[in-house]
Amino acid sequence: MKYLYTILALALITSCDAPMQDNGEPEGSHTSTEWQIWAYSTAAPDYIANEATIVDANMNILREGSNGWTCLPANPRGMSDSENGWKNPHEAMPACVDGQSMLWMQGYMSGTKPGEKMTTDGFAWMLHGDMGEDNSTPMIFNEEDSKPGHWIESGPHLMRMPKDPSSLDGITSDFNSGAPYVMFAGTPYVHLMIPLEGYYEHQPDSGPK
């Protein structure tokens, strides 16, 4: 099966009525509905985000959507400052996922095999990147706990979550090449990471040399 990917520029969503900064970010508290909708929806290109459902960390619906995609904060560590909200979208680790990737995420967080409930591959956008994980071992969220040389704090990327993990057999797990690579190889949670422009901005010592 062939997958063609078009790398698109990040378009910031400006659909709310709150005052905006130059980059489209609403001013004021990061716990506001307006800020959360902006932060989570900008994890995907606007042609997806504009019609996506937006939910908060407790799965409360902040905005109903109509296209089957859901944007939500995906940082399992929780907020560093619960009173004031996420410091920025990168800390929130927002993901915009289709229905199949939502099943994958639920399986990952519950420790079950996601492919058993999926009917097709899923896709997920994370244009704000993530706060870092061990590329080889699931559920390692602190760099000091990761294997040497396996920690990657990602910038913008697209992910393919496979129904059949074996469909990714033979793809490199080397995240320094700049090419698509697999995370969690050899586990039920293996998935394809597709780096986009700026992928290494948070870990500049990585990437093609």
C-alpha cells in the first residue's frame, strides 16, 4: 500500500472572538476555552482543524466538529501549572486524530492492543510536536529513564498508526535520518513518525548531519 504525504504549512486558527496576538494566539488565560481551542486545533492543518471536534484533557467538548477528527491535549504528564494551564501548545502536546487513531490512543493508554479494535490504519497530526519519549520503549516520559541515544523530543510531525503492526516491518527506527521512521518497534504500539519542517527544533543535536 502506498501512502503519499504533502507537507503543508501550519495555518493558525482565528475563529474565536477573543483578542489575538500576531500568531493568532488568544490573549489571556491558557485555561480559557478560546485558548484551548486555538492551541489544540493548530496541531493540524486548517482544512482539518476548522471542522474538527475540540476536547480538553478530561474529554469535555469545547467545540463540536463535523469531519470525524478530534483535537486534544495528549501530554500524559499533565500540566506543569494546573492553575494557569499549559505553558504553551508544545507542552500540551496536542494531537488531531481520526477515529482509528483515537482507538489507537485509547489502546496505548490502557495497555491493550489497539490493532484489535481498528478497522484500518489511522493518522494523527502533531504540528506542535511533543515533550519527548524513548523511541524504543513505550511509556517512558522522562529523559533520565530512557535508554542512551533513544530520547527524542519531536517538532512538527504526522503519524501513521497501523492496524497491522507488521506492516511497518523493515522501516528504520533511526530518528536522526530525517526520513520517516518507526517508534516502539517490535511492540503492539509501533507507529510511523513522519517528520515535517522544524522537526528537530527542540533537539538540534539530532537530525541529519
